[in-house]
Amino acid sequence: MEYRLTDWLQYPLAFLLLLGVIVVIHEFGHFWVARRSGVHVVRFSVGFGRPLLRWSDKYGTEFVLAMIPFGGFVQMYDDRDPVIKAEAADGSVPSDALGYTHLSPLWRIAISLAGPAANFVLAIVIYALLFMLGSLQFTPTFAGGEADSTLAQAGATGPFEVIAVDDNPVQNYQDVLMGLGDRLGESGNIVLSVTDLSTHQASDIVLPIDNWHRGQGEPDLLGSLDLQPIRLSIVGQVVAGSAAERAGLQSGDWIVAVDGQPISQWSQWVEYIVASPARALSFAVLREGRRIYISAIPEAVAAADGTVIGRLGIAPVREKVQYGPLKAIQLGAAKTWDMTVMTLAMMKKMIVGSVSAENLVGPVGIVKIAGDSARVGWQFFLNIMALMSVSLGVLNLLPIPMLDGGHVVFTSIEMLRGKPLSERLQMSIMQVGIVLLGAVMIFVTYNDLARLL
């Protein structure tokens, strides 16, 4: 594939937009609750390092856009910090400013939790917006298993549609992948509830797994179960007044032969139609398990390049799923919860070694994901933004020094002891957290570069 300069620029721009929105919302959560608590906010920074833009509001808070875009921070007045005390001395901090250490422990915990909470709210809003706008979803259909394959031994010898994975209903291929992903590193059975497209009979396919993809990086979830996605030659929609409607084709008809030649895939059928303008074609059709025969004459139409092609007036099996505002918000909250649980489950599996840590992505990987998703379409990009927002929220809740969860642990210990830990001990723990986060950053960046190279 050939890339133009504008294509390459799309990657850093998409990355800046993706990370920028997530970081701003996260830090705004801290900022908003800090303002409610009464503490003086000294600085609201998006990015680290040298400031590119800066301005101050009427409360004396400085807003900064910095050069290094990997994060941000909200700095609150703390009379223990000599740098901030110096700023207070020169008049840049109000004389009556309330310090962070003078807040009650509950207010400090609320400020720490507000950032992750804002990320979860952002995810809910994005998912709700996507549910309201609607999306075209292709039915998850798969080819039957070949002889002696795991799928064939489970009884799936013909094309089928997946209805549920482990009793969890699915509507599209993404849902199927999410359901399978929940079973990474596990043993037992994966149960697919399916409908046989030849007979319209419902059944369960039981696929045994044993330490499934344990410790593997970038596992092939579908291929390892012999699942081959296929877009079958099934009529999804019939255009009113078209040749297909006049011939009697109906939504749900599965075309299994054209002029006596067996077919099964959508692309094969379309090739026949395009190559047969104004020529009578005979279709063998499976309708509710019965085989019937239909004749149709594709209309002759001019293509963009001037050639004459056939057009029947049909569309593949797909459905536009769309919801009202209240239902969309409910589904957005449920989706955010599901993504949170999945993220925590994946983290647990990485810790115990069931899932390879090679699946972690760092800054380089996020750049690629952001650019690729933007190239696919804005809806896919928003889906990635929501998922990244959930991931950032979950990550910051971990009880690791330097993260929001670490601050909550420190403050909770203070509440139990009746006094805070010594500054020296807190600084030592913070240094351990910095080293740990630095090691993780080096590891994920190495993963990113290894995948690229």
C-alpha cells in the first residue's frame, strides 16, 4: 500500500487528538473536584516539559500546554513545597490560598478518584453517542469446519451464524472476538450457540480449550478454533421496484447455485450478477430450509468507467442498530462496565502469566492504533478513544505510587493511623513507583518497536 505525506501526518495528528481528549478529561476531573474542595489550583498542565502556551484565569490558576504530550497534571497549592511557597511569596498565589494538606482525607481521596471517574464518564458518553447514531453491523457468519478439524468434530460441518458465546448474546464479529478474548489462558470448553444456515436448526458447538493461548503474544482467536468468517450469499435487503423484487427474492434467502453452478459466498454471487447485464439467471435458493428455484434478469446499468454491468437490487445481511437517548446512555454505561471488567481480567491474567505481557502497547503502539482507526472511520476512532479512556481510568486506580490509586492508599493509611506517613517514607515509596513505571514504559516501547520491525 502506498502512503502519501498526508497519510503519514494522520498518525501523529490522530494520536494527539486521541490522547489529548483523554488526558484533558482526566485532568479536568481532578481540577473540577479540587475547585469544589476549596483548595487553590496552581497549575493545570496538558503535557510535560517546556510550555508552548500558557495563560491564567481570575483565580490565579495557570493553564499550560506543554511540549511532551504523554500525560498531564493538576498541581495544587502545598505549603510544604518550597517552589510553590516561593511563588506564593511573589504574589502569584493568593495570600488566603487553601493548601492541599489542609483538606480532609475524604476530600483528598475524592480529588484522586475524580480523574479516573472522568475517564469512565467520557467512555459512557462516547458509547452512548455511538449507540444513538447507530452503526451497520454484519451478522457473524462462519464457514463449516473441514474434515477432522476441531469445528467439524464439534458438529459444525456447514455454514452457521453465531448467536451467543458462553451464553452471552452477540450481534457482530467484534462481540464474538470479545467473548473469545475473555477465555484467554483458560481451560475447559467454549460454547458457541449457533444457527445452521442450511437447516435453520439451533444448536450448541462445544470447543475444548487447554491453557488457551497461555503466554502467547497477539493470539489468533478465530483461527485456532478453525473459525473462518464468511459473508454468505444471503439476501439482506431487497430494493423496492428492483429486478430482485420482481423475481420474488426475499430477505433471508440464501443463494446456493446460479445456473447450476454451486456458490456460497456473497462475492461469487455479485460476480455473476455484474457479468450478466440483461441476461436471465436461474438461482437455487434455500428459504427456511426448503430449496426453491427463481429466475431473474439483472438490469443493465453503466458503471463509473463506462462499462455496462448487471444490477439486481440487493444488499448483504447487515442491520443498522440504533437506540434512543435514554437506552443509549444505559447501554453506554453497561458497555463501559464490561470494558472495565475485561481490562481488569486481562491485567490479572498478565500478572499470573495466562496472557502474554507482549500484548501491552506503549506510546508507539498507541500512535499506530490511533492512525489506523482514523483511517478506518470516525466511528471506529471513537470506539478506540472510549476503550483507551477506560484503560487509563483502570490503570490510574491501581495502588501504585505516582498513580491516583497510590494516592488513595496513602490517604487511606493516614485515616487509619490518624496521621500521615513520614515524608521520607512517602518519598522512598514514590521513587519505587517512578522506577516501576519507568520499567513498564521501557518494556511496552520495546514491544511496540518489536511489532513494527
